[in-house]
Amino acid sequence: MTENATHWHIATGLTGHGPDGYNEFGTATEVTGSGGLADQVSDELKRCAESAYESATAMRDVAKQAREAGNDGNELDASRDALTEWARSEELDHARMNFDETDKLDAPVYKENPALWPERVLKLVGEMFPLDISRNSRLYVWLCEAGDACEHLSEDDE
């Protein structure tokens, strides 16, 4: 890696508090390719979408239990929460598709102009993040300004 190497971090954190590094910071030194920025963001958004779906399913079960117990108020609240989480899951999955390289590189627009895909990834990162991934959490993706001095770069990245 060269001095002041360009790289990005991907991390979650509480809304309003920024990335906390609880699960470490994901680090990408390339925009595209396996392990690149687009790949890591796509994987993280997939994980977030799956988590929202699981939460929605659990809330649906709570609504069903409340209905069976005759508690209409709790059933309505849990049903609303489930619908909110299902919608969030869909939104996160659609966002994931924007970063998924699987079919992108074969698309005529990118075949004719390969430099357009990395430009598109960087534009999406700038427009979309931080992104709400739950009621109180966000996914953060940012360009690191520390260069080679970044404590989150592994020796493999250097």
C-alpha cells in the first residue's frame, strides 16, 4: 500500500453517536472486486436486511400471540412494528442490490465503460450513508483520512 493509501471503513453504530467499532471496522482498500467496498457494503446490507426480516417475523409471532390472548392493543402494535420491519428489510435488500456486482459488470453500460461502475459505487456511498438499519442503529461507510497510519488497516492491506 502506498503512503496515504485510500481506503474506506464500514461499521454500525447508534443513531446520533456515529460508528462505534463494536464489531470492528470493515476496511476496503479497493472500490470493486472481491472484498472491495461494493462487496463489503453489499454483504453488510444483506446481513441487515436479514436481521430486519427476522425481527419482523418475531413481531408477527407476538401479534399472533396477542390476538390469541384477546389483547387487541398489543396485537395492533406488534402488527405495525412487524410491517415496519418488513418494509425496512425490503429497503435494505434493494439498497444491497445497488452494490451487488454479480450482474453489474455484464451490463452493457458497464461493459462499454468499465470505469463507470467504481464511480457509481462511490456516488452511492456518498448519497446513502449513514443509513438507518433499525430503529436506533445506522450503517456508516466513510473514506478514512488517516491513510497508512490507520489503526484498522491489517498487514494484508498494506
